[in-house]
Amino acid sequence: MGGGSADVAAGARVRVILLGPPGAGKGTQAGRLAAERGIARISTGDMLRDAIAHGTPLGQQAAPIMEKGGLVPDELLIGLIEERIHRPDCAQGYILDGFPRTLRQAEGLESMEGGDGTTSFVIFDVEVPRPELLRRLSGRRWCPTCQATYHVESNPPTRPGLCDWDSTPLIQREDDKESAVAQRLAEYDKRTAPLIEYYSGRSRFHRIDGNRSVDVVFGELNGLLGVCR
Ligand code: AP5
């Protein structure tokens, strides 16, 4: 589904954008790619959930919006990312999981990277049919301590209901409940899907069939990033 290799030169600063609807597997793949490449994974969903858990002003503003499946205001997210991508762990590059999600966020990202529309992001649009998205979201379980993600059928923990890493009881995310999922998918269609057209003319834009096993999808993404091990 994708084009040729992303041809990321050895030693180059790798900047990856993972696009895709809720449940496409962005978080799963971002975690593996970041570990493989030794670069930072930046998940805006995880950052916001962390802010909620710590009761910060950002968390207090985001909580009621996220619970209903809406999008948190652009200015908050742009400020959050601008600070985050300038931290030392992003010196070798980063993978953005869940950002940008609106045209305004995409433009904000270009300008914070000093770009003029040609900044060399590798962009993966991970596509999965809707019935499979619903299956994944309804079966997802999540560790509130380390944010590891599981699925009751396709990626169960070793011990039922407990995180493999820290034994915390797994929970269902509030926004994985039915009404919030419907709202998240509607927000995706209206505000995030237009980013596909925004990025699709770029030479490093790749459409990825995400309706395959985690390993197969990872193999393709990793290969496109020019890592052949
Ligand atoms: P966020 O946490 O980013 O949620 P999302 O984009 O809706 O994505 P998900 O986490 O639901 O899915 P995913 O694609 O990461 O899939 P995953 O790998 O977990 O955002 C949450 C909320 O925060 C938003 O709704 C919004 O309110 C707010 N927010 C965040 N960023 C924002 C922004 N930039 N602007 C404004 N608001 C923002 O996989 C899902 C399940 O499928 C798992 O159970 C997994 O095990 C399983 N799975 C994964 N891959 C496969 C596979 N290949 N085969 C079978 N199962 C698989």
C-alpha cells in the first residue's frame, strides 16, 4: 500500500507522524518503532491522560472533553507539543502518535519546526476498516500505571486482567465506551481525515494497510523507515 522506502539516512533526525483513526494501532506501532529506532514516542493521548491523573490545570480542562470523545482545543495541544519536541530525548527524532489531529495543529507543527511546508516528516496513514476498529476499541484494556495496551482477544495479558509489566489491574478507557467511540470516530472523519489530503502530496507520505497482524504492520513501517535488520 505504501510507496518506496522512506530513505531515512543513517544518523538523520527521524520525525514520524502516525495518522489513523481511533483503534488503528498507532499507539501499538509507535511504541515498537520508538524502541527499535531509539527515538522518543510522543503520544498526546497519554500526555493528556497523565495530566488528568495528576489533576493539573490541563488535565482538568481536558477530562470532560476526552470522556465524551471530543478533541481538546488546538492551542493547548500545540503548546504541549512545542515544549515536548524540544526536550533532549527528541534530539535523534520522535514519533508523533495522535498529533496533529486538525489542520491547525498540522500548520502549527510545520511552523514550530521552522518549516515552510517542506519539513521532512515521514507520514504513515494507517488504515483499518470500521468494523475492525470497533472490535479493537471495545476489547482494548489499558494499564493506568504504565499505559501499556492490551486486547482481550488479540493481545491478552499473560495473567488475565493484570498488566504484564507491573501487575496493575487493567481497566477499560472511559472513551472506549460505546457513545464516546461514536463521537471519536465522528471527530476523526470531520477534523482529522482531511489531513490525509493535506499530506498526501508529500514524497514521504505512505498509506499503510493496518488490518494485518501487529508484526506484519510493524515490519512494513520499520522497512519504510529504512531499517533493515
Ligand atoms: P488517543 O489516546 O490518541 O486516542 P486515539 O487516537 O483515539 O487512538 P487510540 O489510542 O484509541 O488507538 P490507537 O490507534 O493508538 O490504537 P492502539 O494501538 O491503542 O487520544 C484520546 C483522546 O485524547 C482523544 O479522543 C482526544 O480527546 C484527546 N487528544 C489526543 N490527542 C489530541 C490532539 N492532537 N488534539 C486534540 N485532542 C487530542 O490499538 C487499539 C487496540 O487494538 C488495542 O487493544 C491493541 O492491542 C489492538 N491492536 C493494535 N494493532 C492491532 C492489530 N494489528 N491487529 C489486532 N489488534 C490490534
